[in-house]
Amino acid sequence: MENTLKINMSLLRRAASACLVLPLLLTLAACVGGGNKTAPVQLDLGAATPALATSLPANPPVAIPAAMSAALLGETMVIWRVGDLGQPQAYSTYQWVAPPARLVTQKLVDRLSLQGAVLQQNVGGELPQLRLNLQRFEQNFSQDGSSSQAQLTLQVVLMKGTKVIDQLLIDLRVPSTTLDAQGGALALRQATDQATERVAQWLTALLRK
């Protein structure tokens, strides 16, 4: 009798734990299910954060080639996972208008263009050049499904010719206001704004030395 009671209590604890996780999994499964025939909703990062060009110090021309990225970020998938070690998944009903690596590059170009010319090609190899490597750009859910946050990791290297001048690693986590793809996209947009502003301030300080 005592052994039976212990087994039953163990089963109850497992069932209660499953009930906490099940709603999140069902919601996410609905987002990634293959039965929806409609076109995915297009998400983007919005325009550059407004700023008065006259209030910003002018920079010399810089070159920003297309960013490198992790393989998943070279596609238009909207990536989410549960916990830092969870397997990356993709929403089937949402996608980015362009690969995140391209969107982040364009956002940085727009921001730096407020202070001077930004070229894609380093003509003659004489311009300062920013090399970008987007390592993480996703929505991360907590294990219990009660919250999610945007995660953005970006490595920036400033080069002159073949010489590395300096480098910057940005690792941001921004809470999302809703537990869905649109909430995650909004948080990623805010994270991108913060990252591009941080790069702009860092670059301006280096170029003025």
C-alpha cells in the first residue's frame, strides 16, 4: 500500500509538471504546424532610429560589406528556442522580409549614414572597414513558458587594410512584451536599435582619435 502511494504521488508530480509546459508547447506547435496554407506574415526591423544629423559629429567615409552570420541567420526564418541550450525552431506563419544578417547590416548602414558616407565596397582598400558577424538573432523562451526575450549577439571588427584596429562584441537580451512571434520581432528590433547605436558611438570615438 505504501509503495503504491509513493508511485501515485510520483505520477501526480510528473503530470503537474507537464501541465505547466504543455500550454507553451501547444501554442508553439500551432505556430510551426505544417497545415497552414496562407503566406507567412512578413516581419522587418523598421527604419533607422530618427536622429538630427546636425547634432552628430561627421565621420570620414567607411565601408561595410555584407555581414557574415551563423547558417540559420542567412535565411528568412524567424528563430525561437526554449532555453539557451534548446534546439532552434522556426515559426511557419512568420518570416523576415530578408535574412537577419542583411537586415542588421542595412540598419547599421542607415544609422552610420547620418554621420557620413557608407560604402559597400572598399574602393582601393584605403577606407576604414567594419566587418560584421551576426552570431545570434532569436527569440528565447524561459523553461516554464512564462516569458521570452530577444537575444542578439554581434561581433564588429574595425579594419584598415589588413590591420585590425579594434573589435567590439555586443551581446544583448531584451524582454518581449508578448509570447509570440510579433512580440519577439519587436524585442529584436529594439535590440538591433541598441546594437547599432552602440556601434555608432564606438566607431565615432575610434575615428576621432
